[in-house]
Amino acid sequence: MEPLGWEHQQLLTALWRRLDVNLSEYSFANAFLFRREHAYRVKEVDGLVFVTGCARDGTSIVLPTVAPSSANKATFQKVMEEATLFPVPDQWLPLFPDDYARSFLPSESDYCYLSQKMRTLAGRHLASRRNLMHQFQRHEEVEVTPFQPQDAAALLVGWERMHPQGGDVENTLEAITYFERLQLEGISLYVKGKLAGFLLGEPGGDRSFIYHFAKGNPAFKGIYPALYVTMALRLPSTIQWINLEQDLGLPGLKQAKMAYEPDRLANKWRISRHTSSP
């Protein structure tokens, strides 16, 4: 067993892409950028690769790189003796015995939106988001460019001053620094030559695109819907889902994500061999 690092990028990227699950944890970039918070380590059991670590509540977890099946049942049972399998998508639930404990935390569920909805913000329920975007678009000399790391790092410094409890500044800065190496994609929005905001993400499983980091200057009202829509419009037509990740149990973050009317909340099940008490 060894700490998750750059040497695992090629292997984990290939395995998780083959897994094709629309949950934000199944991404090397995500795992690498949050490797310290979750104490991620990589190990091999019976020829299969697993990533071990701890959830935000301290629960010992193990992330698979293949789906559970009858062929690898014994191996999964072995790794689950020491940790809880996580995150498990809905479609895997029938693969586990009924007496296995299973649960999920709403704060860990990913907010997923149909890409066509994010491209247009059409409909009465999204009128407030659409109006905010239009307020941003009324600025003169709005320019969209590919992601610009130097300007993004400078904006992040100012963003941190206004959000001292932001929590993910170090992770965002590392994503900015290594965005090419991590194979992230992104955009920058400028108003009269000044960076108003940026977004970084990557393709996920099941025809999805994950928005990992979005940061904007609050002086530019409507910057966030503008970022979300602009990025969605630049994605290929094969992308059917936009994943805005979880809300971490933060009321403000939950409210912001709910404002875009999610089409699906992708639950992340915790499966344990230890049965629940009757």
C-alpha cells in the first residue's frame, strides 16, 4: 500500500474511465487534489486495484476500480472486512447480499443536471438564474477564453479574502497549477480585460462532465450562471449530464446548487459487511 500520487495517474484514470460511473469521486484529478483530506492510498488485492482512505466523517472507506461481480466476490468481501465500500452507485445495489448494511448521506450526493438545461436555463423555475446571467452579459467587452492559470491564481487570492471559510482554496490552487497535467478543461470570462471568473472540470463517466471548481469575482453579478452556461455550450453534444458535485452539508452551497433545479441527485451508497443492529 502506498500514498496516492502522480505515479498512479495513468492506471487509475484508465480503470475509472472503464468503470463509467457518474460519481465525482471516480476521477484521478479529484482523488489527487483531495488526497490529503482523505488520506488516499493505493493497494492491490488479488490482482485488483483499490483506493483506501477516510470519508469526511472519519469512516474508513475503500474505492473500487472495477464493478463488483460474481467473479470478484471473494476479493470484495476481503477488502470490506476492513473498510466500507464507497461510493456505490444505485445500479450496483442489487449486487450485494440483503444483510449487508447500506446507507447514504444526502450531503455526499452529486447534483446532476441535463446538459441541455444547463446550456439554456430555459423554463419558469430557472428564470432567476437566467436573469442573473443576462445581467452579466450586459457588461461591455465580455470575452471568453480558454482557461488562463496566472489570472485565475490572482483571482483566487482575492476570492479567499472574501471567503475566509471557503475551505477548498489550496485544492483549487493546486488544480490551477497542474490543470494541464491533470487533464482538466476550463474557461475564463473577462470583462474589459479583467478576469471575472473561471471554471475547471473534466469529462466523467456515463456521458457526464464534472464541474470541479468555479470561482468568480462577486463584483460581477451573474458570473456563476454565466460560467456554467458558457462551459456547457462548449461541451460536445455527446455530454448529457453536468455534475456539480456534492454540497458537503453546507446550507449556502446546497441552496446554490438547488437553484439550478437538479434533474437527479446521484446518491453515493456506503456498503458494509457489518449488518445493522435490529
